[in-house]
Amino acid sequence: MKKEVNLIPTILCGGSGSRLWPVSREQHPKPFIKLDDGISFLSKAFIRAASLPNVSEVLTVTNRELIFKIEDEYRELNHSLEKPITTNFILEPFGRNTAAAIAAASLQVAEIHGEEAILLALTADHLISDQHAFSNAVVDACELALSGKIVTFGIQPTAPETGYGYIESNGHEVLRFVEKPNYHKAQDYVDSGNFLWNSGMFCFTAGAMLREMAEHSPKILELTKYCLQHARKVSGEGFSQIDIRPEDFEAVPADSIDYAVMEKTHNAAVVACDIGWSDIGDWGSLGNLTIADSNNNRIQGEAILHDSKNCIIKSEDRVVGAVGIENLIIIDTADALLVADKSRTQDVKHIYAQLKIQEHETYKYHRTVHRPWGMYTVLEQSEDFKIKRIEVKPGAKLSLQMHHHRCEHWVVISGIAKVIHEDKEFTLNRNESTYIPAEHKHRLENTGVEPLIIIEVQTGDYLGEDDIVRFDDTYGRS
């Protein structure tokens, strides 16, 4: 940096990723999708932020249901760093778009570090391939931010993209923001040389953003401040969490930072940059990250093709066979299959929307579901039984709970299980089992140093995940 500043990268991690269904789900949105190199969008965003000079902490604003998956990723990444990064979180009970998220981050940073601290607001689901160019752009943005500007990053356009917003600019001056145009307008913008793609990344001092929000979106700012004042706060060595109450956050208006501030402020500035940026918003753009074969097919997983071309195929567990097809997208997961025309990638969101209306589990969960204590995978299910593989982290425990409709049979595969069943407490070792009838209080705990793996067989007339009554919970869900 030309001048040392107090820079707080702030990662906004949320969204549904409806256009990337069935890999993306409500509880496994786009930031958690792993690319060909095995690294997720979120991990790449964290590495990008942690690699900037003089960064010692990263603030993440996310949904409270995602925190445990994020912590797992950050923990693994931190182990690979010479100096671990402090990870702080603001947890939203549900989405209220980017204005509330940035308001909360600005209020928190101002309280802890002062109004001159700089926030670098980054999305968790974009790609940037040129870290050096990105770092240089951040240096320029910080200098503008210290002069009181709200800075956005404008990407040099390479094509008349209709899926991006545009910024008309003159040097660092923002002349206007333009919504996603049609193709002909987009071509005019690119030809003029005066327009940039709007990346959705911002840089500003906490004080500057709070002043702009007080002027242009005072209701969002005041209600968000109330949320933080009454939130549950937890902190420890190298981390902190602010958990916003649903009853408070419900009153906060949902709006984007573009509408709430950027299109109204007279203090906007832009840094034009060429950083290898891309917003991977659908299966066409994501599929194009995979190297094509001689027939322009892009394949992840195992697929056998005959007389087929221009297809994108992704398979997690099974072999896909394709004969005589063209211009198709085939995405196969353990519990859902997508087949779409390559020209209709934006319409995948309609499938997601219908599944959500029907309350079908495949819009929300994968068969493997992460929980604060570990994870479970549904191996098989029907109307009256469900079989799960449950993995409990060392030292973790499930809530003390009860089910009205289902009974559970547990078999220990590996590790040592501490079980509470009504007023009894006992230990199960490998190949030992127990039975938990409906209406019985119970708890499962891993007191060992290795993961505890059990097979659970549920039986009953209702096997939904909402058939649970929690009496005590380490993670605040009771």
C-alpha cells in the first residue's frame, strides 16, 4: 500500500444461487460450490482478502444457518497461513439484501476501529484471477476512500454482456449507473469506451458510508443499528459473532446498496480495473471454466459421449452416457438431475422457484447436510423409513431433543458415542447400538478426538426434519 491504512475486508456471503441448481441449494448456495481445483468460491474470496497487505482480520456477513460451514472452511484455510486471520461474523436470520449487510458491517467496524477504518466489501461468489492487479486496484480505491468517496470497482468490458449493470465514467468520476441493458444498448456502451461493468465490490471508510446512509437510507441505518444493539454477541480468541434476532431484523427494509446509496450519492467514485473478474451466474459461465474436449464438450465427473457436441455435463456420483445430443446442460447430483438447453441457462431459476413453492427438500438441502456439530447424509428413504450416516465432530454434541413421530436406531461405525436417553447415560463403542423410541428425550455426543460416525435408521409415520423439540442446545437453537 502507498499509505498504511486500517483495511477490513468484508465478505458478503449469501444468496440462493437459484440459477446453479441442483448443485446450489438454499442451505448450500453458490459460494460453497467447489471449482475444478477443489476450492470453493468462498475460500477463494477469503484467500483474496487475506492476501492483501496489512490485513489482520476478515469480517463476514452471512445467514446464521451457514456460519458453521463457513467456519469449517476458514479454519482449514487459516491453518495454511503463516499468521492466522481473525474471523469476525455478523449473522443475519434471513436476507435483507446488501444495504442492510453493509450498514451492519459499517456500524460494527466504526464501533471497534473508528470511522476512519476502511471496509472493502467483497462478494463471496465472484472470481478474480489476477491478484496483483486486484491489490493495485485496492490501493487506488483506498486513497479515494480516505478522501471521503464511496468507491466502486468498474471492470473493463470485453463483450456486450446483458447480465451485468454498467457504470458510465470519466476517470474516477461516476456519471451514472445503468441497469442491465439489452444487447444493442450493451454494444453501444462497449463501443463508446466510457462504460464499465459494475462489479458489485465497494471500498469506503465506515464513517463515509454511515453518513451517506443517514442521508439517503436513514430507516435502514437506524433499524440496523437497533438490531446490532440487541443482538447476541459472542467472542473468543481470533473470532467474534454478532447474532441478530429475527424479530428485530424483520423490520429492516430489503434494498440493495446500489439503490439505497450508490445511485443517490454525490460522493461516488470508480476505479477502472482489469483483474480477471467474472460473475459466474449460470451453468453456461460455470461450465466454461472447464477445459473443452475436441467437440467442445465440457465435462466434470465421468461421462461417456458418442456423437455429441457443445454440451456441459457434470456428474458427482454416476456415469452419464450421452448419444447424439447438442447444446445441452446435464447436471447430475445424488438426488436431482437438471437437463437444460444451453440457451436457456437463466431459466433454471424457475425450476428452483417451483420446488420452493412445493416445499420440496431439493430446493433447500443436499443429501449431505451440514450442522454445527458435524453433518449427516441421507443414504436411503421412503414414506416410513430413512437411513442416515451421521458424523459428529470431536468434542461436539447434538441438542437434548425429542421427536413426536419417529423412533431412531443407532449403530456406531467408528469412534465412541456418549448417549443420554431419558435419565440414563452410557457409552457406545464400535459395532454397538441402541434404540430411541418416539417421545423420549435423548442426546448424542462425541467425547473422543476422532470423528464419531453412526448409522441412524428412522422409522415412523412422519420423518420430516422439523419433527424435533430441543430442550437444551450448545448452539442456541433451543
